[in-house]
Amino acid sequence: MPERIGFVGVGRMGSNMARRLKEQGFQITAVYDLNTAAAQALAQELGGEACTQLKQVTRLSDVVITVVTDDAAMKRIYSGGLLSRARGKLFINCATVTPDLHVKLEAKAEKAGAQSLEACMASSIPQAREGTLYLMCGGKLEAFERAKPILEKLSASLRHIGPAGKAAQVKALVNMVMNINTAGLAEGLGLGAALGLDVAMLREVFSQTGARSRVLETDGEDMQNREHGCFFSAAHAAKDSGIALKLAKGQGMNLPLASATKKQYDKMVKEGLGELDKSGIAELTFKGRHPQR
């Protein structure tokens, strides 16, 4: 019989992951979110219980999937009752948080007689709904094997990277490079527009030359058309670049491109643009768009 699944954090990612698993025959027994209206609506949709306390999620579930925003949120839920009577439970943590925190969470879970696994996502909302996420996992192999039947229904590609914290390191590097590419694309298209070049033509040339990149496919048209509906926010880009830079500092390395990119995303947050998609960095580079302060 499939394990009962609870969700902590049912924003756009968490809610669509829950819908996908429900469609695949899993029982979604518990839902928790600080946005109680969102939790109640999803619980009603999926036939689970909207919990007002974290310990209720653990009590009603065999496996708890957490999809929260950052280190502070993750620490808050783990100290807020999630590990109450957690013996025998599995916690799958999907947030992009610092690698060291994943190591600490694994230790906390094991002390409570439970298992913990990081499942870092290198995809976005449509992939969560379709079950085509790219998932990188870190933790003990026993936890990975237990989680595998669930994660396989959420992903098109699933791999175990290594012990706790290692998948989070890889995810930080993925997002660091993605953010650099996004910032570079915005500058290239922005300069082209300032020179009077046709941006659609420029995107086509980029796609056939060394300027080609994944972000050109996902963000290029949005940058041109100023369509920045959020799939991965500028605020999250700033946070994730910060995680990578902290790892670099620990290795005594200087990463000038990553540092400059983080400054741009930090500026977006400061300018009130943090909830735009990361493609919104083009608003800082195209002439005549966002007023520079």
C-alpha cells in the first residue's frame, strides 16, 4: 500500500507536486501552510486534512514533503513540532537551503527516530505539475530508496548525489550558473536593443551561435516582451547566488561573475522588483525601462 503523504508548504511548487502525486494514486493525508486559506483549499481538493499544527501533519503521514522558502522557514518548521512523534517517518526536504542545514536536519530527524532526505529541484512549476522535475537527492541510501517510488512519479530525472548536503551544493552551483547566464543574456539583448538591432533577430542569432543557452530558450522572449510572470523569483535568485558565494568563501575562492550577478538581483529586490521572475533582470539593463536610482 502506498505511503500516506503530507505536505508542509503548498505554494505554487508544493501544491502542484501534491496534485501530481494524488493523480498517481498516492493518498495526500495532510496539508500545512502559513497561508491557511491555500492549505484548506488544497486539502479540500485532494481529500486530505488542512492541519493547523505541524505535529498533526506528522501524525497523519508516513512521508512528509517540505517545500518552504529558505533556511529560516526550514528551521522554524523543524523546531515547531514537525519532529513530534516522528519515529519511522521520512522527511523529504525540497527547499533550496544551505547545505549545512540539510546535514543538521538529517541529524535531528535521526535523533527523533526518523529519516531525512534532501530532494533539490532544478525545474519549475510546470514540471512539478507534469511530474517532470529534475531531482538531485542527498542523504543516506536507505532514505533515498524509500523515497524513490514517490520521487519517480514527480521527476523525469532522479539521481542520488551523495550524503546530506551534497545535493544542495550541486543545486547551488546550478542556480549560480543559471543566474549568471540570465544576467548575461539580459545585458546582451539590452545592448542590442540600445544599438537599434531587432531583438527577435538577435535572439535567433544567439540560438545558432556560442551565445546559445537554456535561459535564452526560457527567458529571451520574456525579456523582449517584458513578461515576467514568476516561475523563479529574483528574490530567490539572489538568495541562491548567496548560498553559492558562501560555499566559495569557505573554499577561499573569489567568484567575480557570481558576485556581480548577486548584486544585480539584490538591486532588483531593493528596487521592489524581487517578486518578478528572474527574467526581470532585463528591466535593469534595457534602456528606458526601470528608472535607475
